[in-house]
Amino acid sequence: MSQFVSAVDDAGFEREVLQADVPVVLDFWAEWCPPCRALAPTFEELAKQYEGRVRFLKLNVDENQQVPQRFGIKGIPTLVFFDGGREVERVVGASSKAALERIVDKYVKVAA
């Protein structure tokens, strides 16, 4: 993926997402999906901007079916926001960077 965005699969979901010690934004996507490709640069920018405070992961729905089925993913891209191991928010379809920042900011842990 990149320095800031990592791939996750069905096998690593529990460890990488549900047991994460920081909030996680999980992008359900596929190679063939034009809106997914359009969202990718924004997702990368956000991952860089929130590095160390929020994890940005991508799960390919063509290669992994268990997690998308578990979370009822019907369309892609779908961004699911996790905090403390539970889903706290969901965005279906491409969204603006500003809109996504507003959501992420609600879950970012402020350093003491």
C-alpha cells in the first residue's frame, strides 16, 4: 500500500482493527471500482495527516469476503470508523477530505 496506509485481510482483522490501540478507519474497496480509486489519494492524505493517532487500513472485498459480510458491506467504497474495537461511524461512497476530517477529528485522542 504505502508508508501511511496498510492492507488488512480477514485473518488480520481482529488484531489490526478490533484490538488497535488507536482509532481505525477501514476502507472497503476493490481494484475495479472507479470511486474507490478516486478516494485513494484523499485516504492517503488523511493517513499522512493523522499518522500515529489514527490507523488507515484498506480491505480488498474481492480477496476477503468474511469481514465485508460480517459488517454488511453492500457498496464500495465504504469507510468504517472503529474506536475501542467497535464501529462508531460509516460513510458509503466517495466523500470530501473536509467531511472525512470532521469525522476523524471526533475520535482522535488528544495528547495530554
